[in-house]
Amino acid sequence: MRADAPLNVRLAGEIKGRALVRAVIVLAPFGLACAITANPLWLKVSLLAIATMIPEERLALTPQGVLLHGLTVIAGIYLLLFAQQVPALFVMACMLLAAGTIWIAAAGTKLRALGSWTFIPVLILANELGSPAEPHLDEALRFLPYLLIPLIPTFAVAVFKSRRARGNISGMRWFSRLGDFGPATSYGETMAAMVVGVGLAAALVEYNTMHHGQWMIWGAASVIAGTVDSARAKLRSRAIGVVAGVPLGIALGTFVIPHSGISVTVATLATFLTLVAFERYVVAYFFRCTLVALSIVLANQSVADALERLTHVLLGGAIGMASVIVFHIIAGNIQARTPQ
């Protein structure tokens, strides 16, 4: 794509049309259910539909694989829902989940999406569904039908694909139709950086009673991806996206787009579409931050809440980057002292 091409042409070149159409089809029923029932839970849990769709597409999950992934996410949500009542327990639960993402990815590079799209919806939905009051079991269980229904679209797609599948099938055919999951990788250094980075971010959130804490925790986890260079590149993309996107979203919500239930619904669903709709991460993250800030302003007219997206992402990213650098230095020193 030429740099001097018109903006609309360049933007069109960034869009993944097939993935966008599929995501619209998956999300539309949840937007409709929210509009008809005026129940915002349908909007919140629609994230789970996207979170199961992405691994199914990338890993060719079987119906059993989709169910296993979806039920694991739901179990993680309940773990954090109850753990958040005890700050130390919440921090340890976040560290455990973060370690799980690295452990999964270490088994094969293609499995990184599975690890990420287990941790992300767990963090976000536990925060969205959580309550300042201590949750009772019967109150928490009322969320279960809302969490199970988003698994249906991806499960149906996996059933359809499995019936059509022919040819090479891996020994993991009960879980995935892929021949392999890519090369395994060493994970000691990355695991240590992830556990410590996420632990520090979660502790900062819990012991300072910070709202939208999931942004800071995932902000730390998202930049910890293998090497110092890859972490630096991810942090740069996220910083550009959030610094440019949040002010734009606030401006649109304050001066341009009228406040209404429909506008909040559309902005929220559009936020989830950015998870699959763009080729480059920096473009996707810019639009995501714009839409998150817009949704917050449209929903409660709170610019301060929208600005937390900016501060939390940057601070979480800095924690993650520092953790990567520290453990890279430690690993280098250990390697230098180890006899060859």
C-alpha cells in the first residue's frame, strides 16, 4: 500500500473483511438481545463469543475443543469473581492464570492465541460482572446461562467444520484439526517475567482500589511476549494507540455523538469488532481505545473514567516492560555463569 494513497484506501487495506463479517454475524444477536431486553449483560458476555471465535479460527478447534476452552474461561471468571474479595487471593489467581497462558504457548507457537484468549475474557468479564459486595453462590450462578449462551455460535461453526474436515488430522484430533501447533519454545524467562509483572500490576490494582483494573493487569501481560525487542514493539504500538485513541474517543462522545442506549450498544459492539477486524495491531488498538473511551463517555459522561484507559494501559505496559528487562538480565547473567 502506497504511503500517498488516500486515507480511505489505506484504511480499507487494513481491514480483514472475512473476519469482520463473521464477527458481525456472531455479535449481532447479542446487540439485538440487549436492545430488546434493556439488559446490559448481553453486551458484556458478547465478548465471550469473540473470545471463543478467535482460537477456533486460528487453531481449527473441534466442538470438544471449543467447549473445553469456553468452560475453562467460565471457570476462570468464577475463580476471579470470588477471589477478588481477598486482595492477596486475587493477586495469586491472576498470577496463576498468567502463568497458564505462557505454559500453553510454550507447547507450540500457534497456541499463544489460546492462552491469550483465555486470560483476556476472564480478566474483563470478572471485572464487569463483579460486585463490591461479597458475592453469594446463588447470585453468582445467575450469570451462568449468560456465559454459556455465547459459546453456542462458535460451537455450531466447529460442528459444521468438523463434519466437512478431511485429510491430515493431528493426534490431538479430539481438540483441534491442525496437524501441529508449531514449534515448542523455552519459557522459563518469559514465565518469570509474566508472573511477576502481572502480580505487581494486580497488587497495585487491589491494594489501591483502582477502577478498571483489568486494563492495567492486561497492559502488563500483553507486552510480555518472548523477547525484549518484541515487548518493546508491543509497548510502542499500545502507547501510540492509547495516546491517540482515548482523547479522540472522549472528544467524539462529548461533542459529536448523541448519548443514547443505542449509541452505547453500537460503540461497545464495535469495540469487540476491533479484536478481529484489522491487519495491523497498532491500527486495531487505536480504534479499540477510541471506542472504549467513547463507550464510557456515552454511558456515564465520565471523562475521568475514560482517561483511566490511558493511564492504566501505560502504567501496566511500563510494569510489563520492566519485568521483561529485569528477567532478561537475570537470565543472561545465569547463562554467562553456567559452564559451557
